[in-house]
Amino acid sequence: MDIDLLERAMARALRGSDPLLSRFNPMPRILFVNDFDNGTNGWCELSGNHDNNLDNLRQRARDLRPPQLSTMTFFDTGSHGSIDGTYSLKLGTRPKPGHMSQAIKRFTYSQLGQVQFEMYFTFKAETVYPQVGITDSSWDGNYDPSALQFGDFTISNDVGEGQDGERYHCALRYENTDREGKLVQRWMYKTSVQPTTKMERNGTAQSPEDYHVVHPDDWKPVPGGHQPLCYNEIPTKANWHYLRWVFDTRSRRNTELQVNDLTMDLRELPVPIYEHKYWGCERLLNFCLDVRTRRPVRNYLWVDSVVVSVDW
């Protein structure tokens, strides 16, 4: 009898009997399972570096807003709840164009290899009537112009190999509307490094318009990445989406992104690497989620649950 085959079969059976894990497709070793009915599970607000004086935080890192537990309460239907419980993790912006809310889960790695991030999520703009800044479309009973009120959300990591190694951020963005407010509904990847406190202090980057890149134009569409996601007509109907993202810390590359029925091969997309080294980031493996609004309307990203697994 092949012991490895037996062990894999037993692992599949055990995961299949778990109502939460059976919704996911993890790699052999699970690093963590976050069900937000049990709390925030270590996801917290991202704060920039400082010298104990918060006035010295980077401008873009001074107000990223902490994640909150949410019952997804709407004015017309009451509490929406999560997939099979009460609470989801909510990221919410301020009603200010360009404002971003970000959450981070801080981790480290013990080996190089593939890392898989899975989550169930939904997103909406705040219910605002009349629609702020929208004059070229109107509600017809099916289409709602609030679809144009949502900006974008991004999944990313922060990987550091230590003082003698590399540091980089893989980042993938779902751009619902572009800077002109047009509905584009596409996945994007970044082409420049994320400005850091070190870069700002040494003058190589100033507080950018876009947190993730040096210049806001440093994003390109993922090939085959146009994907209209379920909006379901009005801003108080929230439908859950499945996302699976794989990156490889051995090759320093994105590998694959699956969102519902669309799977995108990312292996040929470059990932920018910092030219200089970073102290104190030994075996860094952080996970980040953020949401950004382009209009004076709050934007929200809700996450029901997260599973991260590896092939180590």
C-alpha cells in the first residue's frame, strides 16, 4: 500500500467533512484558516514606519483605517451576515476620492516554494442617493449607477529574504472603474516597486497618488483579465466570490489567479524587486488586502474567510 496516497486520501476526506475547508482547495500544508466569526484573526491596520512620533509617518500611511468585524447591515434588508455565520472582515474607506483602507496579516516562512491564498469576498460602494458625481446614467430597475461608485481593491504580499536577499511585493488589483470613472472591470498587475518609508526619507520617492506604485500609471492589464463580477443590481445585494491566488517565493513570481470560473496564468508577468536591501525583514511573508474609492463615497471590501496553504 502506498502510504503517501493513503495519507493524501485521508487528508482530503477530513477536509471534505469540514464545512469551512470543503469550500476551499488548499495545498498540502495549511498555514492558517481564518473564519471571521471567530474574530479578526490577526488582520490589523497597516501602519508605516516611525520613530515613536506618529507625525513622521508617511503621508499615505497615516489613515489606512483598521479592519472591522461586520454583520453587513443595510438600511433595506437589515443584517446580511456572512456565508454561514454572522461576521465578515470589513475594510471601509472614508468618503474621500483616493482614500484607501488596508489590512495586513504578518507572517514568516520556513521554506521557499508556492504559497496559495484563498478567500471568499464581496465588495460594494456605500448606498448614496442621488448618485454623487454620476450624470451619464440612471437607474432602470436592473442597472444601478452605484456600480460606478466603486473604485478598486488589491491583494498583495510583502516578501523579504533578509539583509542579503531580495524584497518585493506581488500585487494584483481588480479595477472596477478607472481614473476617469469608466467601468473597466479588469485585473491589473503592477510594474514598479511600492514606495517605502526608506525611499521617501532618502528622496527616491515622494508620497504617491497610488500606495502600491511609484507612479499611478505603473499598472498593466493582466492578459485575459477582463472580468465583470456579480454586482446584482443594487448596492445592498452582496454576493460572495471565490478567489485563489498562487505565488512562488522561489522564483519571486506570481503563478496563478483564479476568481470564480476565470483562471489567469501569471507566470510570465514580471514582479518588481527593490534595488537596495532591507534590514530586519528575515523570512518576511505578509499578506495584504485593501480597497480604494475614486469618488466622495465610501467603498467596502468584505471577506468571509481566508485559507493560506503551501507546498512545502
